[in-house]
Amino acid sequence: MTTTASLAPAAAAVLTPWGEAAEGLPGAAGVNLPKVRGFVGSRFSPLVHAVAASCLGAPDAFAATGSPDAPAGERTGIVLATQFGDTTTTDTSTQRVMDGQVHNPLLFFQSVTTSVLGHVAKVYGITGPVSCVSGTTALASEALAMAEAVLGSGDVDRLLLVGVECAPNERADWVHTTLSSGPASGPDALPAGDVAVGLLLRRATGGEGPVLGRPVLGRPVPGAWAEAFGWLVPLVVAAETHAGAAP
Amino acid sequence: MAHEVAITGYGVFTGFGFGARALREGVFAGRSAFRPVTRFDTAPFHATYAAEYTGEGPGIPGVSVGPGSTPGQSEVLLACARAALEMAGTDAVDAPVLIGTNGDHSTGRRFWEDRRAGRAPGAVRSLDSLAGRIPQRIAEDLGLRGPRLAFVNACVAATNAIAHAARLIHSGAATTVVCGGASMVTEDVFARFDSGKALTQEAAVRPFSADRSGLLQGDGAAVLVLESAALAAARGARILGRVAGWGMASDAHHVVQPHPQGAGLAAAARIALRRAGLAPERIGYVNAHGTGTPLGDVAETSALRTVFGEHVSRVPVSSTKGSTGHMLEATGGVEAVITLLALQDGLLPPTLGMREPDPACALDHIPDTARPASVTYALSLNAAFGGVNAALVLERARPTDGGEPNDREEPTV
């Protein structure tokens, strides 16, 4: 489940929102992310929406990439990978219940990871399969392998892979540190801050530019990347590989 | 080379208790598992019922549950996985573990309770608030060395896990996969659904009924062992049935509401049928998502009309959520097992709570009482927020499948 030699990125984006920690890194943003209507209080859904939009471009332009026989939306799927998901929404909900407060219905809707993907799907007319996965071991590799499997099934021609993690809150930090027997590094580490990576992937057929094999994904990266991107480093490498190959 | 996908084992848990016997004595016998919630005070909420397991009915091996206690997802999944692997007669050491779960909410709450009380969060179970930890723990405890993934896409999560497992086996990327899902009734999730006015205040869910007023939650967990049919046959395993087709599709319509004509659900079903190589007329039973919500049931009916055309009036349909409640991330796994039992037993489970059929949901419903029918292929459907839809086509075991009947399988009641 962990080969990726048949994947090629058609578009890519990295978002490492504002702040000192993001300076000099791929995707560092100078301004706050735009809000997504109906989603409140958490940066998770705006991150997902923004990185998806960066990959897919304007909805009209995206639609124009299809054909009558293979409409762009119908032939595109989505896989979202995250270790902890929207911890802000989840833990805010939990603490409101503990406090006996009336629950906010908006938190109910956005606590479900598929909701923001439903928004993305509506904007771009994406009717292919949508999956959301979490894992504690080599999640980036597993997400790429899943993308490869979905593309290999023939159900879609392109797949938007979104890797996303918000800055760990107290629970996420405790769970992650406990599971790792200390601050984790390497392929399972949590990023220090908010990160989202989008890769619009297709099956490699030859001659289309970089292909995401192990030599590409495993190449040495600047030391600051490990702390900034954690488990998402291979996805950032893939995105930067695409950016480096772009004219 | 494409590989057929066999089901060789399962373990299942609902509000009726553990195992197939609990389902046969509950769902197939026309009983409902709803009762007043015992795990938390429902005074702040509109709804007061859920399909909790309180210790009545077949117990969970190794897990003690009584009124007021919430079984842990990992513990129940482990019991299900052990039962499934024992039934399959394999240790599946290289199997991927794919589990539909959004994390164990009761453990996340325990973390914050510990923090507020100034205690170190000492409970190992608090780790299970991370969804990805749950398949990891199952794999570690059972010695399964394959990749581990949690599927967190809400009410299609377990269906997606099964579909991905089938995809991996079909393509040859894996030979055996352990897959399923789990969700328990917890105050956190109950509060969220209650705030969204998704829960009924009644003690019953009424799928497809004119007076339906919402869903109720239920405990649920299921683990299936899927493997290459050729491999299963070669080792003399009993093939219980097949995952003949699977499909997923999105509505591209709304953040939470289903497409009014069930476009994505129909597309998912058509993909699953196409993959199975079947005309819709070959389907002899549909286990519907059927949550009992006003919009969802109409959308699903429209989807079935789109898929089956004029034949729709001759396809028996039931929603077993009138019996088990909605088991969220587990629901597709439990319903796959229910559908498999229907194929094995030649008995189609009923829809409970149907007082007056909604003309907008006119189908060949199976109200109140199970219907005997010999069925070869069945369709199981699920849908989630964000307009995400999933479908499975299950095939009854073939007479030529052979394999020794597994005496560890539970007897039919």
C-alpha cells in the first residue's frame, strides 16, 4: 500500500499560515485565510477550502479542464488525510457539553470532516468519491498510496489529495507525545502550526514531468521543514517538486 | 488480474449485544433496541432515547457493560476482530486494518475532565480520542503488521473502509484485509445531533414513514475479514459471501443536506452495480441508509427510483435503523453484516416504526416483520454529511464455494 511511482501532480499548493514560525517556508501566508460561510471558530475548514481552491483554480477554469465524455467534476475524487482533524471544533464542543451550555448547531455540522469537502465539491461540481482518513504511522505515505489505489480503480482521472493539520491543542499534544513516548519527529510528527498541502494527482503515463517515486519523496529537506510540516513533509516535497518543474 | 473479494469472517455488536445471534433475535425478529439513555442525563436535550447496549442480550467477550457504562470502541472492536478472524480461520498477519471511526468521544471527554480536576490524564483509553490510534491498537493487539488507517468520513466511514479493502484485494495490493467500524452512544455526539434537531423525541425511528421525525443513535461495531476468494478457497476456508461491487460518489449539492433526487447515492449504486457486472434487476434486496429524517428518506427513494426505474416496485427495501438506530461511523459495517445474514438465512429484515408509508417514499417496504426470500445479490447504501455516498453489492455464497462449515459460527435461531 505504499508505492507511489505511478502518481504525477497536475497542480499543488502548500499553506503555512501567517506568523513568525512560517517565515521563509513554502506556503507562508501574509494574511489571514478567508472565512468559509457557515464554518466558525476554527481554522481547519478555511485551511482545507483555501488549499483546495489553490490547487483547483477558478471553478470555471476547473470545469474547462474536462470534456463532454469526461466532465472534470465527475472524474475527480478527493482524499483528505489528517491525524487529529478539527480539534478546535471537537474540543470546543466537548467543553461546552461539560459546562452544560447549549450546543451550537454550526459546531455540529463542521465537526464532521466531510462537511467542508461538501462545500468544495459543490463549488467545483466534484461528484467523484470522497474519503477522509486518519493514521498514526506514515500517514503521508498511506494517503499517497490510497490516492494511487483510487486512481488505479479507474473511477476517476484526477484526485485532490489534501493533507491538513492544525497547530496541536493540549489534548492533541498530550496524545501525540504519549503515543510517541516523547516529542515525536520524523514521518509521524505533528507540525508546529497550521499546515495544509494540496496535490491534484493523476496517474503517470510518461513524459508529464515529475513522478512521485520514493527518490523524490525521500530527498533531503531543509531542517526547518521537519518541525514546520511534521508528517506532511513528503506531501510538501511533492508539492515543491511540482512547483520546481512548472514553467 | 482482478481478484474476487470474499467475506470469510465477521464480528458484530449492536444495542442488542454481541454477535449474529443478537442480530437475529433483535433486528430479524422485529425488535427495537431503543430505551431511555442511561449513560448521561438527557434533561438538557430534546431527545431522550438511544439504542444503548446495557448488558441485556449476548455479552461482549472480555468487556463488561451495564446500565450507565459506555464500552470503549477499541475494546469492542478487538472483540469483533477476534471473532472475525476466528470465524475466518486466519491470523492474517500482513493484513491492513481499516476502521471507520471518528475517535472515541468518551475518552476525549475524560481527558478534559482530568485536566479540569488537575489530574494527569492517566487513562490509556484517552489515547483513543485520536481516531488513527484505534486501528493501530487493534493491529498491535492482534499482531497484524499491515498498514492501519481510520476512515473518518462520518456515516459512510465503515462502508468506505470495506470498499477500500475490496479495492485493495481486487487489484492485488492486498490478499486479506481486516475492516469495519465503530461508534458508541456518547453525550458529546448526542448533544451535537440534538442541537442540529436531527434526533426524534419519540422512542422510535420511523424510516420512510409519513410521520418520521428524525433519527436516534445506536451503539454499533463490526469487523469483517475480506480476502481474495482464490486464497480463501485454496486454504479451504468457508466463503460466507462476496463483496461483488462497491462505489462512492458525491452530491456536489450542499454542506449537510442530501441532493433532493439523491444524485450521488444513485451514482454510487450504479458504480457498485457496474463493478459487480449486474443489471439492477439482479438485486433482490436493498438495505437502505434510511435514517428516518424528512429529507434523507425522500432523497434515497428518488435515488432508488433512478437506479431501478420501473423495476423499483419489485425490489424489497428496508432500513434496519428502525431497529438498531444510526450507528454513524459503524453503520455501514453493521449493515453489511445484516445484509450478509439476510443472504445467508434467506430472510429480509424489516423496517420498524412504519405507521403510515410516505407517498414520497413509495417502495416495496418490509414493515414490522422479516420477509422470507431467497436472494443472490443485495445492495447496501449509506450517505454522510457533505453529500458523500457509498454503496456495496454483496453476493450470497455460491454452492460451488465449498469450504467446511465453520462450527465456530453461531447457530441460526
